[in-house]
Amino acid sequence: MLSATRCSAVLIPSVGRHRCLRQIRYPLSTSSATASTSNIPDGIATLALNNPKRRNALSSSVLSTMLEKLLKIKSDPATKVLIIKSFDDESQYNGVFCSGHDLQELSFQPDNESKEAYQHRLQGLFQLCSRVMTEINSFPVPTIAQVDGIATAAGCQLVASCDLAVATVSSQFATPGVRIGLFCSTPAVPLVRAVASRKHVMEMLLTGDLISAQRAYEIGLINRIIIVADDDDSHHHVEDDDNDKLQRQQQLSRMLHQEVQSLASTIAEKSSPCIRSGLQTLREQQGMPLTDAYPVAEQTMVENLLNPDAKEGIDAFLNKRKPKWTDREDR
């Protein structure tokens, strides 16, 4: 039997501990969801898919609700970090972060729907998904994918669209469309921009094979891995029973939550104007030639230095004190 006292987090790479910050959650479901964007005291917003019965599939309903919540969070100036995860309640865990598009929805064509109408509906669905992914990719604050389970097709696209990703060691990733005759063309858009080598992306797209969290880390798809390890490595659990496996997974989920909170809090404690302007410029200059990118970055540096937070930060560093950012006067 595995106990919590015999578990430790093995992170790749490792990070220090930070205090957990309060946050506001924005639940998603196949039905209409409600959310409030008021009062985010520490700037961390959480968006959960919460569609476990459909393996967290990105149906048109979920995507519409997701876009609505993203725009609401985006409009709140108090937001400093956005975490995207599969579920709010640990009891909802089903081994899937996001299974991608709902294949039943994609393949469903009523007898009274013409080929042109069906094509138009599919086009609208993929455009909606692209809009959601583009919103995440261009979000004004850093986004973190909290991956606890399988991420396939558009689910893998969702991970690649986020700025950062942390996953449990049991998580897996794939673009399996080729296996059913549907090439993952839209998931490939952020993947080819997020993964270290085009060849790694091609292998994922052409084989449709699942890759481990370790492999995803190696190719740059995720930043960190959460591992449950025994203090005594000489004892291997060759045949864990169901209860052991459940306890291990629950421990992984808790450790993943803690690590993502730690990462989010580290970012949220920084100057919001600094992060927002830096992130915008980073994205803007990425596709530019070197000679065009430097002038854009230079202008941002000047504007950044003229911001009160930069003056405060430099003075705090020189005087060995903690800075008081303009958006956090209580600090």
C-alpha cells in the first residue's frame, strides 16, 4: 500500500516552493455555465473543461462556452495568470485531459441536412475551435495547461496553444487522426510552433502514436513532469492492485495541482504591466526577421522603463527590499 508519506515530487526541471494563491474558477460544461470575473485577489484564474462523460471532448457547446469564459477573463484587468485544466473536482478524474473534438458530433449528419449545410456546419465548428485556440495563444497574460491524463488531437492542440504546460507522468499525448482517416491539420498549427523540431511533429502526425509525458518533455511540448516516487527505489510495485493505482493517481493529481499553483503564483507575483507588455512583444516579434524584431523589442524596453513598475522594481532591487507593484499596493 502506498502512503502519502512515502511519495515525493520529482520534477523536470525542479523548482522551489511558493505559497498557494487564491483563485477564481470558470467551470465549463455542455450546458450553460455561469461565472463571475469579479474579485481575483491574487490574479490567478482557472478554466476547467468539466465534461467527463464525453472525455472532455471539445464539442461546439463546450467551445462556445469556453470562448465566452475566455473573453470574460481576458476583459478582467485583475487577471495575471490563466490555468486551463480538465476538471475542478478530483472525483471527476477519468484519465483524460481532453480527447479533442467530439467525433459523434463531427460524423452526425441528419437525413434532412444537405451536403452543403453539413459542410458549412463543420467549417463553423473548426473556425470556432481555431478562434478559441487563437485566443489562448494570444492571451494577454500567461496561460498554463494543467494536464492530468490523455491529451489527443484538439486536446493536444490545446496543450500546445498554452504558454506553459505541466503534466503528470501518467499523461500521454497524440494526434491520432491519421488512424481514422482524418489528418490532424488544425492541431498541427500550434504543435509545429511549440515543439522543438518539425520532425518530432511529423512523427506524431504521421503515426498517430501516443507519446509519454517524458517524451513530450524531451521534444518541448511540456515544461515539467510530476512523478510519484518511493523513497526506497529498491522496492518496485510490480503488481499494484486497483487501490494502489488509485492512491498513486490521486497523489499525482494533488501534486500536479500544487505545482501548477506554485508556478502560477510565481508569475502572478510579478508586475502585471511588465508581463503583459513583454508577452505581447515576444509573440509579435517571433515571426519577424532579426532586423525587424530588434526595433520592436527596443521600443518595448523603453516603454517598459518609463512604466512606474520598472522604476519601483529597480529601486527595490538596489535598496534590497520587496517591490510594491502599482496593481498590488497591498503587497
